[in-house]
Amino acid sequence: HRTEREAGARRGLIRTAPHLDVPPRRPRNGPPMATTAALSCSCSPSPSPSSTLLLRRTVSAFHRRPAHAGVRRPRLAPLHVVDDSKEVEARSETDRLVDGLNFGELCNDFECISSPYVESTARQIARDILEIRQDNRALSCYAVAVKYKDPLRSFAGREKYKRPLWITEALEKPTVTVQEMSMQSTSSLTIKWTLRGKPKNAFFAAAGGELVVRIDSQFVLNQISGQVLEHVESWDLSASSPLAQAYFWFSRRVYSTVEAGKDTIEAAKGVASRLNKDDNLEVYPDPLGDPTKFFTRPDDLNQDVVQIGLFLAVLYFIVQFLKTTL
């Protein structure tokens, strides 16, 4: 058994503790006792020369190895930061304007004279104005038969709000700021805002400078549904140069003429579609006597009405365009 223990000690499997010589307790005034480092050195077995050499090589290699040798640091992908400060700013400005409104006494002890939808509509309209929305405008805020009017154009129907705006058609990089929102009553909303932008025409942009239009928008709201029933706008161009004002009136009149022509054509098509839905085809049996054979005869009067309506629409569009250009 002693031979096996010695063989295991050589292979490092079994360690035998050396004989410890514990020094006697020192007197009170005698020399200090051995330190912990000395005790630990005396307690650990003396390493062999080969293990000491291997330890020195490992330590020296660890200190000599540079920090960048053979080590490749992973490359981090660049960060992409999305700047949505403009959207947050627009949203906070809209909320600030709407929060400052006084919607009046919506309900009293007996009845409610208005609904929370009025506030929701006011907030959405202000957001549409600030962001100059046209394709993604919230049409649900407007009644189906809403009436619009400005100094040059008037129409009825919310589907016409889907058309391109004059702002994006005539101005380069337009900007909008809202100065004031107020409720004149529980059903009347007023928004005062300013439009700025350079004309897309190079001559007017160079000679006339920036176009500044102060717009006063009046909205009449349904007190129950909150939808817009009437929309009236007025313009103030006193902050613009005479050339910029001339460009505004010219481009706006052309735009209004084109839109009026579209309205006339759509009205003619609507009349034609309503006539086609009626029984405008006469069915009569075969005059030769076959009871299973029938003929249809078109209503020539309805076709004449449709053609006359389309002709008048085109003629009206041409006359308005000539009035604008001449």
C-alpha cells in the first residue's frame, strides 16, 4: 500500500501533506510570530523544478502577449437613429392648442347640448392642417354633404376633399403654423393659421419672394356627431409682395377653374348613372308573332341628355379657362 500511495503522489492524484513543525507560542515580550505568508509557504509542498519552470513560462508568456495579438474584436453594426421629433412636435403642438380650447358647457343638469366628438374633430382638423394632409386626410370628420366656400370656389360633398390641394400644386416646400384655435360656441370652431412657401414658377419665386397667406378657417360642427357641416375660408395676403400676391390669385383661380370643370363633369356623370338605373329600355315582343322573342329599343332622349351635359361641361371649362388666362 505504501508503494501505491507513493506512485499516486508522483502522478498528482494524491497529495500528502508534509510534516509541520509548529513553533512554540512566543512570550508576550518576545519576537513576533511568523506571518501568514510564511505559514502558507511552510504549509504548501515545495514544487518540483519542472512545474516551477512550466509556471514561469506560462506567466512570462501571459505578460509578453500583446492585447491585440490574435484577438479580433467583433465589429458592431452602425446604429440607425430615426428622427421623429417633427412628428412629436406637431402632435404636441396640436394637443397644446386643443387643450387650450374652451368647448363650453357640454352638459348641464337637464340635457347634453354637445358631445365629446366635437373635441375629437377639432383635434383631427388641426392635425390635418399642420401636416398638410391631402391623401390621408380624415374624411370621417366631415359630413357627407359638407359645404365648402372660399373667395374663388365652392362645392358640396366630402369626396372632393380627396383631391390634391392647391398648396402642394403651387408652392415649393410649404410650411404651416397655427396661431389660434377658438370655439365661438359649442358648434362653431375657428382656426387661424399661416401658410408660407415659394412659388413653383421660377420667375415669381425670384422676383416676388416668399408667399405668406394668413388663413381664417370657420367650421360649423354637428353637436352630436362632431362632423363638419360647413367650412368657410378667408385669406389675407398683406404680408406678401405684390408679385407674390399676383401669383397667388392667378394660380388659385386656375386651380379653382380646373376643379369646377371636374365638378361639372362629375355631376353630368352622376345624372347619367341615375338615368341608366331607371327602366330606360323599352322591351316589346317580336312583331312577327314569336312570343318567346323580344327586342329592346334604347331611349334616345336619355342619351341626348347625357351628351348635352358633357358638352356643356366641356364648354364651361373652356370659358372659365379663357377668362383666367386673358
